Amino acid sequence: MRRRVLLAIALLAAIPALAEDVLRLFNWNNYITEASVKAFEARCKCRLAQDYFTDNEEMLAKLAAGASGYDVIVPTGNAVETLIASQQLRPLDRQQIPTLGNVKPQFLDPWFDPGNRYSVPYAYSLTILGYNEEKLRELGIPTDTWAVLFEPRYLEKLKGKVTVLDSQRELFAAALIYLGYSVNETDEAKLREARDLILRAKPHWAAFNSGSYFKELAVGNIWLAHGYSNDFYTAQQDAGRAGRKFTIGFSTPQEGAVFALDNLVVHKSGLRPDLAHQFIEFWLEGPASAEITNAIGAGNANRVAMQWVRPEVAANPHIFPDAERFKHLQSLKDHDRTTRRLLNRLWVEVKVR
């Protein structure tokens, strides 16, 4: 009898750990509004707990190192490709997400997940240039070319006032685009050429920064940054609200840029796939998706959400590129092991030299 009682107590103690109403979300920094969090929590009668990453490689490395228990993750397309290949994702149950049809057709059936078996679009960004409009105008520096990030004739005027993303793929992509190559280039000679271009420019840069660069831009500590369109929108709004005596602008270089579609996926290690599907359905309904666009200038892949997006945001071509601009955008794809190893070596050289 005593043994049965003890067993019952042990089982009861284990149930809360398994059935706790918590959705664990592994997300980019500042990529959902507090209002949306509260709305979802009220809807599901659960708690939404978030951990954050600043780069797809960081997210994948944390998972590889043993981080687990995430119900929903928000990876970019190439990281979705990696997660699918390593069999880390649960296939989506379409019966639980009837609003999948709200996604704009151009963002369905993506190259990294044909048929959307594992992913649905969350939001998107462009990796472009953000800048202090008055300073660059004063210095006579153009704002529509990657040359300003790599050419000494421009950088000499900006020394110590430039940051680049602390991201191997993103920084190499900018260099490769400027050189006229694909962002997914695998040729070793071309990748080394990109490394050399980066190393030539590096002495003029203030920092590799993926976390706070837009804040530094908004307060005037830097004048030019390589980063994400949504972060530059945030910097622009912050500088305006603070009454700064300068304006933050952002633009897509004429040579092209990286387009990153971020997605919602359900990780196998999560304990609550039911809540994960509820969150995906909640997001696809539109209002929450529109909120993040209005709040940080993230591009929106949801056609229904557009009715709630502010007109001035919807009209910004660096947030919502037209068909012609999309022709000059490229998406990062997963590399094979040989190319990854080569890039890792070149990245170490960039960071230590």
C-alpha cells in the first residue's frame, strides 16, 4: 500500500513538468510585440517564454550544443533547410492551421521547404545599409552602394563610425554581391577574394556588431551600418522620438542585397506541439503579424495582415520591395560541409587579423 501511495505521489509530481501550459519560443531579439504576447497568452491560457538569438549560426550552434525544449523556433530559410536536413523538426499538422491560405502566394512553397511541410512565413527583412543622412550628405558619400562599406576612398571619411554584422554569412554575402558574385558562392578563389576585400576594409570599421548597432546609430555614435532593414526602421523611429538633430535613413544597394524570410517551425524537442500549432494559427490570422510590421518595420508575408499595416510603412520600398527590386535580392542557402569548413577558416582569419 505504501509503495502505491509513493508511486502515485511521484506520478503527480511529474505531471506539472509535462503538462505545464508554457510555450517556449526561440526567437530573434525584439521580434514580437508585448501586446501580441499578452493576446496569445490570453487566448491559449498559457505563458509564452522566450529565449533569443542574434544570428542563425548562433541559434544552430546552441541547438547543436544541447539546447532543447523549444516548441517554436523562428529561423531564416537557410537555417530551416539545415534543421530539416538534420531531422530536428516536426511536420506541421495543416488541420490545425487553416489560415495558411492567408500567406501571400509568392512566399508559399519556398525553395528551402517545398510544400511548406515544416514551416510557415513569420516576417522578412533585407540586409542593407543604414546611415546618418546628414553626416553622409555632408561628407559627400553615396548611400546606394556597397562601395561605402568596402572602399577606402569612402571609409577614410568614416573611420571609426562604421559597423558590420558579426555574421559570417551576412558579411561575406555583402562582399560577394559587391564583387558581382552569388551570395552562395562556393568557389574557393572567389571566397578568398571576398575575404581580402573584407580585410582591406576592416581597419576602418569600429566593430562587428549584430546586437546593438541600431541603437548606436540612433544616438549618433556611428554613421553607417551594415544590418537588417527592420533594425534600421527601429533606429529611425527611436532617433525621431528622441528629437535627435539628425535623421536615420536606410537603403538597398544598387548591386543587390540579401532577402531573409523568417519562419515558424515546430522543434521535435518541444513538449507542447499543440501550443506550437495554436501560436502558428494565431500568427497567421494577421493582427499580430501587422503589429510587428508597424512596430519594427519587418516585412510582412501575410496578405490579410496588410489591412492593418500603416500606409507609410507599406509604401517603403526597403521594407516592401516591388517586383523589380525583388529581382536584385538573393537568399542565403545552406552550404555543403566542405564549403562550411572553408568559410569557417576564412571567418577566423577575418576576425583575428
